[in-house]
Amino acid sequence: MNKPPTFVEGLLQYVEELKDESEMTEKQRNILRASVKLFAEKGFHASSTSEIAKEAGVAEGTIFRHYKSKKDILLAVVAPVLVKFAAPFILKDVREIFKEQNKKTFAQIVTELYRNRIDLVLANEKHIRILLQEAFFHDEIREALIATVFTGVKEMANKLIEAKVDVGELRPLPTQAVFRAILSSMIGLVLFRQVLDTDEFTQFSDDEQIALTVDILLNGIGNHSI
Amino acid sequence: MNKPPTFVEGLLQYVEELKDESEMTEKQRNILRASVKLFAEKGFHASSTSEIAKEAGVAEGTIFRHYKSKKDILLAVVAPVLVKFAAPFILKDVREIFKEQNKKTFAQIVTELYRNRIDLVLANEKHIRILLQEAFFHDEIREALIATVFTGVKEMANKLIEAKVDVGELRPLPTQAVFRAILSSMIGLVLFRQVLDTDEFTQFSDDEQIALTVDILLNGIGNHSI
DNA sequence: CGTTTTAGCGAGTGATTACTCACTTTTAAT
DNA sequence: ATTAAAAGTGAGTAATCACTCGCTAAAACG
């Protein structure tokens, strides 16, 4: 963190100013909903404000009454996801794991985590699309994403891994490599399910896929009974 | 494959018409180079033809002498990657593995594959950015990508996996889950190296990271010496 | 050499872009 | 009921968009 975290700070500041959805006008909620839809479908740059207005059933001027620029809409869409999504993710779920790490096996913990993450992606599909898509070119968003979500999870996971290595549940491998293995499996799980292998995935249920993934993660694919 | 593969067919047709880079004018090569740069940096929609012309040191009209539309430039950029990248990948590398699959251990094969893939990503970074980015919204490109790269690799890998299971080198797990594990590890390897963990990655060399990944893939992270 | 073809140009095209502003309607407070 | 603020409107704006066209310069061909 050598740079001044202008964007992250700005985001948090922006989030504080964020109105609750309940205290928005209906038109304003429509604008956001339409923006999410269009941004997710065609991307930020390919969506025009006139389209958004049309989709929201609102005059184009109304958009700029609530958001001072088009980029401002993107922030209003991205910011909540980054905090509503990242913070509860890290703080609630992973921290919960931390508290009970002695009572559960590593396999149980990871299984819960994967199940939880799949549900989360399913529930926030459009927002995640936008987030990933914009993280692709906007350094600010990518750095904010890494700084908020990734680094937080990594530190917590690393402590868990090291604790489980001490207990003897995990092999004494470099922590970073173990973390990578856990995260890679999770990404692969979601990626195959959502994008790559949508047909074939139906032959196993989600829970079966998760069980298989955890098995492979812990035991590997190699045959050691030779 | 229930849909008529219009885009894939169109792509292949387009590729045949593709001029060799050597028989292009210098200006035309400049246009392509500038397009790759800008598309990778800011995305297709955010890059204007006037910018491309400026970056290429060319009049805007010259662009449309060679490419009948802006989308045509994208195809001229994407198409070669999809075939130069996908075909040699599948045909040369994986097929080579196939021929010698009895002479090598699974670990050796996967190690070579990961090494090869990292080098490939390094050499084609910008093109891959564009490809992934456009695959995000353009169903056509995503389907073409899956149909060309993914399906081909999957079928070949599956045969390899099944052969190695028969020999007793791999555990008799569902093939699809094993394939997913192999691919997930590869994606994780590249993702961490290029995006997520650029700092920490330097503490191990690429080859060390690959070795760790293959070890975990085959043996898992669980401790079985208890 | 003369002629045809291709490459390159840049001003100009209508359409569309994000955004403004003068104005009306709705809401809320006194 | 009066008034002030906030929400909503839609025509209008300059800028930019992808793209065209009439033109010149340079190869390519016979």
C-alpha cells in the first residue's frame, strides 16, 4: 500500500453518502436497476444514457438530476457491491470460520466456503459481471477489489492454513501455494458451473461437485495405493 | 452443437481471407498494432477510430480502406489469436502429449503443460485480454472460444486422464472433476502470477510455483501421515 | 512508357453521445 | 393555504462517433 488509496477512500466516502434504497425515489431505483441490467448485458461504454432512460421509463434529464455523470452511476452500482459484497463476505463468513476452526475439520470448512460462494455468485451474478468487467481496464477498481476482497481473505485464510498445518491436518507446504490451491479450486468450481461446462455440470449436483473438489483438493488426483 | 455455427464458420472463413502479415502494407500493420494496444488498454467500445488512426499515424479514411467497419478490426485481431493460439495449442502441444503419454508420468506431462501455458500467456498478453474481455459480452466470441479451445482440449485431456486411470497412475475419480482440477490449477497459476499476487509470486520462481502446483494437484494439501 | 489498380488522404456526413437548462409538477414544511 | 425545495421533464448543445467520398500518389502490369 505505497500509493495514497484515493479510490478506495473515495469509494468508502461515497458509500457513506449512499442513500438507502428505501429512501430513494422510485424513478431513481429504476435508473439503478436499468443501469445494472444494461451494464451487465453490454458493458459500461456500450450503454448510453438515453438507453438507460428508456429502459428505466424516465426522462434523460432525470438521470443527471440524481447522478452528476454517467461514471457516477457506475460508482453507485459498483460501490455497494464492493462493500455489501466484500465486507460481509470477509467479515461475516470467513471470520465465522475463524472462530470455530478448532471444532471443524479443514474439509468441513472448505466445503462450507465453496457452498457459500456458489450461492453468493448466483445471487449477485449481474453485479459480479460488472465488477469483473470494469476491473479489467480500470486500475482503480481492480486495485480496490484486490485490496478489499483479496488481501483480506488471504490474510485470514493464511492464518487458518498455518493453524491447520500445526495441528497436522495439512501438509507443511508453503502457505501461499496452499491458499492458491484453495482459491483456484473455488474459481474453477464457479467458472465451470456458470460458463464453461454448463451442460455436463447437470450430471452432478452442486453438492456432489463440491464434495469431489474438496476430495481432490485434500487428497489429490494421484493414486498412492500402488 | 444444436445452433448453426455461423460465427465459428464465419471466423474460419475470415481467417482464410486473412492476409499474411508480410503481405500487408506498413500502414495496415500499424493500424492492427494500434488497435491491439488500444483495445487491450481501454476496451473495444472505449476506443474510437480517430484514436486508432492517430496512434497508428494514419488518416482515418485509411482504416476503412482496409477494414469495412470497426468491428471488422476486432475480428482481424481476434481471429488470428483464436486459430494461431487455439489450433497450435490443441494440435501441437496436447497432441504431442498424446503420442508420448506412455513414456511420461502424468506429473511430467502436466508440468510441461503448465510451463507451456505460462509462456503462451506471457507472449500473447494483450491479445488474451481482448479475447477474454470481448468474450464477456459477445456470446458469439465466447461460444467460439469454448467450441474451439475448450471442447478440443477437454476431449483430448479426458482420454489422457482415462488412460492414466487405467494404468493406475490416477485415482478412479469422475473424469470431468479431474479435468476441472487440472484446468483450475492452471488458471490459478496464471491468475496469481499475472494479476492477484504479483508481489509475493516473486519469492518463488515460475518453475518452483509449477512444481508446487503439480505436487498439490497429485497429492493434495491434506496430511495423510497421521 | 501508358494505364489500371491499389493505398492513402482528410474534409465532410448524419447520427449519437453525455450532459445542460429553463421550465413544470410533486412533495413537504410552516 | 402559501411557499420553498426537490423531482421530473424534454428540447437543445457542442462534441464525438463510425463511416463516406472525391481526390492524389504510388505501385503493378502490359
